Amino acid sequence: MAKKVKEEVIDIVDGDDTEIVLPERDSHEWSPYVLGLLEKDEKIEGNPTTDGLARVARKLLGDFDSSIVVHHISRDYAAVTVTLCWYQSSPPKNYQLCGSAEVHSDNCEPPYSQYPLATAETRATGRALRSALGLRKIITAEEGSRRAKISIPFSDEQRTEGPITEIQVKFIDMVCKKHDWSIADVIESVLVDTPKVSLTDIQHNHATQVQETLDDWSRNGNVPTTINCYNPNWKATS
């Protein structure tokens, strides 16, 4: 059970005490309120990202730790359970919530299906966060990927020209975060003949090169020594 969110907070505006009453957790207004705390880049097609929910959960419920149990892992299948734990010091008490997920080629589209463990962990974390935040009839952006074997109409994410897509950005960020690789260093290492640019500024074909390289590094471990640690604030420093 997650910690109960405070029903009232006090905000100081121009020297006056203004009482802001939050919606009840079980009310119809609760989910829209929580989703309204997300930043613009923490949603994909209207669905919250797991990273976005984690930030909001820390804001509403306090900091938490996470752990993962891997039930099965192979090249094309993974099943995991993620446990989120909040600690309350006074009175001493722990709150835990779990989320489980499995990823395989039938329920996950490429390129995410090439990284079943990382994708399963992200999905399971999102499910635990949804429970912790009391979100109903909401799925995270990572849970909503299309089935790889279903033929779908041509879309923005299927094109091969133009700028990098939102899914490519999310995927590259996910893999680099998982392996603790600097995104800036990865781009500089892969796109050696391209002027130095941030991830969000590269072209679609270059992003595909980066994805293929990350896949090779993950499988074979031939990561250059020039790759530093992942920077969670890479967007701000781009």
C-alpha cells in the first residue's frame, strides 16, 4: 500500500494563505489531476511515460527504492516483477507495491522487442507506479506498443527519412540508461562523420545507425572505452 497523499496543502500567494484542496484519491478528478502534473515531454500520444510517473510519484508520495526479480530471460523473452518501496520514519513503516510484465515478439514491437529485459522492467515499473498513484483506465506509453506481427498502416514512426522520431529518442534513452552509457558519447562514437549534435537533433537514418550500434554493443560487449556514464539530465545539457 502506498502512502496516502495529503488532501490539503497550503500555498503562500502574495502574503496570503490560500488553501488548495486536492481531489479525493477515489474521485473521478484524481487521475486527471495526477496526469496534469506531467511535463509535455513526459507523455507520448497522451499516455504518461514511466519516467514521468516516477517523478510525479516522488513529488506526491516521497522518494522510493526499487528492486527487480527476473523470472525468466532469454534472447527474445523476459518476465519480471518490480517492487517499489516507500519508507516512513514516523511512525516507522514500509509501503510496497509490485508490478509484473512479460515481453516477447507477440506483445512488443521492434526495436523494443530486441531488449526484452529492459522493456519488461520499464513496463513492470510503470504498472507499479500506476497502482501507487491510483490511476485508473490509464496505461503508460511503454505498455501501449503495438504487436509486432500485426500489419499496421504507414505511420510517422515507420518512415525512413526526416528527423529522429519520438519512439527512437525514447528507445535510445532507455538502452543507454539501462547500460549506463552517455548518450552524447554514443552519438559522437557512432556518427563520427557528422557534426556534433544532440540526440533530438539527429536525422532518422542516423538514429537507426545508433540503434543498430547499441544492439551490437549489448549483445557483444564491444563498447568503446570513450563511453562515459549515463547523464539523466542529458536533455538540459544538449
